Amino acid sequence: MPFLAHDHDCLGWSGEMAQRVLAFDWASTELGPIEDWPPSLRAAVQMVLASPVPLVMLWGRHGYMVYNDAYAEFAGGRHPYLLGCPVELGWPEVADFNRHVMDVCLGGGTLSYRDKELVLLRNGRPEDVWMDLYYSPLPDDHGSPAGVLAIVVETTERVLTERERQAAEQALRQLTETLEQRVADALSARAEVEAQLRQAQKMEAIGNLTGGVAHDFNNVLQVIAGNLQMLTVEAPGNARVQHRVAAATRAVQRGATLAAQLLAFARRQPLSPAIVNPTKLVQGMSEMLHRALGEAVKVETHLAEDLWHVQADRNQLENALLNLAINARDAMRGGGVLTIAANNVTLDSAQAQAQGRGQLTPGDYLVFSVTDTGVGMPPEVVEHVFEPFFTTKPDGHGTGLGLSMVFGFVKQSGGHIAIDSAVGRGTTVQLYFPRSTEAAPDDALDLRDTVVTPMGGRETILVVEDDTDVRLTAVDMLTQLGYRVLTAANGEAALELMNSGTPIDLLFTDVIMPGPIKGGELSIRAAQRVPPLPVLLVSGYTRDEILRDGRLPPGVTLLDKPYRRDDLARMVRNVLNNSRTGQAQGQVHPTSTASIDEAATAVADTSPPPTVLLVEDDAGSREAMQEVLTTFGLQCLAAASAEDALAIARTQPVQVLLTDLTLPGQSGAELARTLQRQYPDMDVLLMTGYGTQAEIGEPIPGACVLAKPVDLTLLHAALAPWLGTGVNATTKHVTNAA
């Protein structure tokens, strides 16, 4: 029978584990009843129970476990199951390890481990633990090893803490080691961005300068060209005069080409974009390339199947590829291989950033590549190749405008240009154009080859030109063609003539002129007349006056300076003929079967332009917006406050209110609510620097919020129902409903 609890005093055992040892049924184990234990076993148990450090005794061949209070805490959920249990059954997950311990120590040896890592299931789940372990044999009464004493000190917390300190020192070392490189990389990246910004600013400044120069240059060339052509007409039988005129005319044409190249770089050239099939384009250039490059240059083309179409000016695209080919020929110094390739490319964000250096957006592109086997260029030359007048050729062998023209054309077309070159391995230039999903038209008929015989007429033409010499030259040419000519030196004088009742058949006006009324506004006023007055615009530098993204708006005809007499004759005749045809086809007869919408539109076109009440307290912003609205063809009344606006609205009707949201005194929103009670059909456009989600208080029916700075495209769209119509509100709503 087991020892009674009160018998422990005779053994000198005390503590919770002593009571458990005394109460345990040892008779069921190989150790036998506790009262029959030999002195050596009792002494070993007493030593284990008395120790403050975790101790466990493994007695006998199977290692029956007897442990103290400190080990019981270490055992976790395995206590008190481990008491009296063979060690391999108590800790089955480390049975092999403990078998080795028993073999060594029962053979008289010792073992010790520092931060031994084991996986134990102390609480029913695998757990990584680290321990300091010390094993030594326990002798029986005869001095032979009969058991094992194990000292178990868990070091898990210390090990984990140490690892974290190390799992931290390593990170600090890496940070320290890489900090210098990271700083260098950051500085390098910043320097590159700053360099790109400086380059972009420089190219923009050069573009503005070259565009202005081209404008003035074209005016000079126009005077020379016009007088030369008139001299040709006036002295048809003088061979010497004709010879000299021809030589001077060729010089003018060279000057015009230079001006066109300057405008191309400045991205101010008028483009005529159309859908282009790249395969047909390159194949159609074969003969032209062979003529330009000569027999010593071998031309290879690599065109991928099913190439995407692009939207670009076909003439300018051909010129760009031809310019690149001629540059490549010169770089190959008489002989080599020129490769023209075209491929479809889809760029993700990373690829767009890498290949476009921030100038490309992700998407689909058609890429033309022109590669030569020439001498190549060093980096310091590549950096400047797109700048106008930069050339590595000897004096007199190049203008330095070829690549700059290509650069401007590609950028104006919404694309990107990249160059890769190194000394000794040639050059590759890539032109990226956004993919167009539209089908290319049938190009069997090339209108560039169509010849129209210039014809004169007896109509009256109003010539508006601020440059006296250019104006007189135009008058002389038109008079020679048989037209009656009226002249005006600026937009204001032209407007007076147009409103005087003087019969005028065509407005021929320069785009860029001093004064508040430009050619673009004159053309809008002319289009609002009944019937509309046809307009032919002329300019050597259109800039942004009439172009949108380098493209002419529908219905606008533009003649580039310098123009030839025949060009002028052809354009004037075409515009007049087209206008006469359009008026004949566009008449609306009350007795015909015209729709209500057509009749309403006809009525609206005979009315004065709609009135926009502009309310803006900032004087500069107010004046700029007033000019924009006038350019749109609208009548504009301006006020600096809501109170002034209400006073104006009491004197005449208002169709559209365009007001800043934040005004001194009454707000723009309050003003809109007040005026809508007076004019229920009035449209409301609110401008605000707080974005389109700005708080306006009580909803305003039909109000549109425009974020400052106002995007003119969005403004134009918001005003679209009123553009080209009169003040008849009923007509406006009938048209909108249709």
C-alpha cells in the first residue's frame, strides 16, 4: 500500500510534489512500493524534491519520472500525468532524444546542452522551446548507474529576445550599409527628374522662341513671294527677269521650308491627321527612300503582321521617316544597312516609365524604329540632338532642323520619341504613336496629286491684315485675279465694315493681330451672319488661336504663309464655291417638309447671340473669361459682385449665369437662386476653387459645377446648347429635346 501522507515527515520530504510522490501507487511500476525503495532511490528523490531549480529523475531502464515543483511548472499541461510515467511515453515527441540520454547516462556518461531547441506539446499544440539541459547518472546502493538526474532550465524567452536583438542589429547594419547607396540613388533620381524638367522647360522656351521667329519670317517671305509672282505676271516676255524671279522664288521656298521646320519643332504647325495604315505607308516609301539614300545604302524593312493603325498627318509622318533615313545615311558615311521596322507594343506602367522616362502612359502603341550601322553618337551629343539648329555636320551641310522637326511632329501628334546610340554601334530612333482602332480609308485616290486650275472671280473680298506690306501684297494678287477688295488693318475696323451693310462675299483674315479682336473671333462673327459669311484664315504661326491639339476645327479653312498666288487663287475660289453650294443645300422653306427641329434652328440662327452674365470678383480672371465667352460667339455681360449682377439682370434678359461660387457679399449660389426665380429657363454654371464636389447648400435645379482653373473644353461642352443659337429659349429646349 502507498505511504500515508503523514509518513512523509519520516522521510524528510515536503512540498506539493512530495505529497503527490507519497500518494502515488508506485507498486504498479517497476520501482515497487515506496516503503521498499532502497536508500539510494530515497536519497535521490529527496534531493530532487528539495531543489529550487527544475529537476527530474529518470529511474530504471525505462526512466520512470519523479520531479519537483519547479519542473511541474515547466511541464505545463503534461503535469501531473508525467509523474511515475516512463520518459518515452511522457514526452513521445522527443522519444529518440530521451532514449539517447538514457543510453549514455546509464552507461556512466554525462550530457549537457546549451539553448537546445526542441518541439514539445506541453499544452496540446506544438511549441518551439529552447532549454539548457544537464544530464548525469544516479547510482544505486552498490554504486552502479540506476537512473538519470536532469537539470532543465528553459531559455525560450531569452533566446527569442536575443534573436530579436540580433532578428534588429542585422536590420540596422543593413540599413547603415545601404543608407549611403539609398541616399545616392535618391539624389540621382532627383537629379534625373530635375534634368528632365529643365530639358522640358528649355525645349518649351525654345519652341516659343522659334514659333515667334517663324511667324515674323513667314510675313517677310509672304511679301517677297507675292511681289515675285506679280512680277512674273507683269513681265511674261522678259527672260532675264523670269530667270531671276525663278531663282528668288526658289530661295523663298527654302525659307518657307525652314519656317515650317521651326513650326514643327514648336508644335505649332497645322496638322491634317487621318487614319494611317503603317504597312502601306512604309511600303509606299520604298522608291522615295532608294532615291534619297542611293545605291550604297541597303534598306531593310521588318513589318510585323496585323500592325495597328495610327492617327497622324500622313505627309508629316513620311517626312519624319525620310528625315531619319537621311540622317542615318549621313551617319553611315556613304554605305551601310538602314532598317525600318514597325511593331505593335503594349506597355504596362513599369514599361511605360522605363521606355518613356515619364513621357509615356500605359497603353497600346505602334512603334516605328529606324536603325543604322553608322558611327553612333556619344551621350553629350545625344542630349542635344532634338534641339533646333544643333548639328554635328560641317558648316553648310545641314540646318540642324531635321530631328527637331521630327521631335515636334511626334509630340504634337500625341506620341513619344526615343533615341538609343553609342559610338561604334550605330543609332536607333523609335517613334511611338498611340494605337487607333478606326479603319483606314481607301487610299486609292491620293488627293495630293489632284491639280485644280486657279480661277478668279468678281466677288468682293475683305482683307484683314495688320502688316502693311503683307496686306498690300494680298490686295495686289486678289485684284489681279479680278476680285473687288476691301481692306482693314485690324479686327475692330473689319467688324465695322462687316456691320456697315457693305456687300462682302469672303472674309480673308490673318489669325494673329494686335487688339482685342483676333482672326478667330472675326471668323465666329462671320459664321453668325445670315447667310454666313465664308472665311479664309491665313497665318504663318497659328499657335493656339484656332488650333486644338494642332488640328483645325471643323469648317475652318487655313492658308499657310508664305503662299503662292496660285495657292491663294485656288483656296479663295474653293471657299467661295463651297459656301455657295452649302447655302443652296441648307435653305429651309416654310412650305417644305422640313422638320420642326430644322425650322426651330433656322429661327434661332436669325436671333442675336445668347447673353451670358459673368460674375467674377477677380478683375484679371473676369477679363480673361469674358474674352473666352466672346470667342465662343456669345454676348457677355460682366459684373464684379452679385449685387451688380442683379442690377444688370433687371435691365435685360439673361440666358446663362456663369458665376464664381465665392463672392464678396451674396454668394454665387444665392445669386443663382434669386435669378432663377426671375428667369426660370436660365442655365447656371458655378465656378469654384474647391472642386466639383463643393458645397452649394440648397440644390439648384440644372446647375453645373466647374472646378477652377476652368477647363475650356468642359466650359465649351456646358455651353454647347447655346452655341450657334439665338436667344429664343423655346427654340433651345426644342433643339435639346430632339
